Amino acid sequence: MPSHRFAKPEGGFFVGVTLSDPVDPEQLRTQARIAGVDLSDGAGFFLNAQPAPFLRLPFCSMDEDTARCGVRTLATVIERSSPRDQHRGRPSPISRPKQPVRT
């Protein structure tokens, strides 16, 4: 997800990602769930509303392969949800994780 901002964690349990494009958070969570990635509402991790959509991606309860597959799947869902990418007309394939990815 190269166009989105995130800080590489030096420890901890999650990666915070701020999306560069406006997306409907409910639609994003629904589409991610359909693709096998269960997202929580990132707004719940702040006292004040955030100017851009924020995703909290925990990685502590899964192996590296599952996390990578979940991020790839989520990147595809985000790309499809982005207003500037919806006019391409070429949906990219989503490879579902072997097990649901819970975040």
C-alpha cells in the first residue's frame, strides 16, 4: 500500500495506517470482511475525529505469511474502494487468506 502513510513498528502489536484516499469506512469494512479480513473501526482509537481514514492492523496473533496475505488482500479492497481507481474497470483478483484475518 505504497500511497498510504504508516510507521514501521519497532515493537508492539499493530501497525497504524492512514489512508491517502477518502473511503467510506463502513463500506471498506464490509468489503474487507467479504474478502476474509475483519477490520475494526479505527476511529475508536482516537479521542477526536481523524482527518483521514485510519486503520489499525494488529499482527501479534498471526504468523508472518497470514499477515502478509491479509495486507495484500486489504490493499486490493482499498484500491477497489478508492474513488480515483473505480473508473479503471479492471478489478484485480483477491486471494483470500487461509483463515479469516481478525484486526
